[in-house]
Amino acid sequence: MGEVIEYFGEGFVTQYVLNEPASDDSKLVFETEVIENLVGGKARWTIKKTGENEIETIFDVSFPGRDFVCFGTNKMSKQ
């Protein structure tokens, strides 16, 4: 199982684990296992391969009792 840990300058940690059923050869989906700054909330970080030299990242947040909402996307390409 994959794991990603983010350390923020503000002093909190967010730990993600790979959601294997939601991931495949062109998409990795990580969901929070530990999130110190959003009690009862969740975050999801998706990395998609959109082309031979391109990826897109999507950051979603779910507040307590709510569905996930997109908080930002990035598209990156290798020249």
C-alpha cells in the first residue's frame, strides 16, 4: 500500500494512503488516513496521467458530513 506524508510549515501533518480500488495504470488516488488540521474532514489527492508527458493533479476536500469538493487542480507537462 502506498503512503504519502505532507509536513506543513504551520506545524501539522497530513498522511495519505493509496486507494487501490480507485487507482489504475493512469490514475493514483490517495485519501487521508490522518489529517491534523480538519477534525472530521477528509482530503483526496488524485494524480492522473493525461498524456505521454502530461499529468494533472486534483485536490478534493470533504468537510464533516459533506461530499468531496474540488479545491484545486494543476496541469503539468514535460517539455
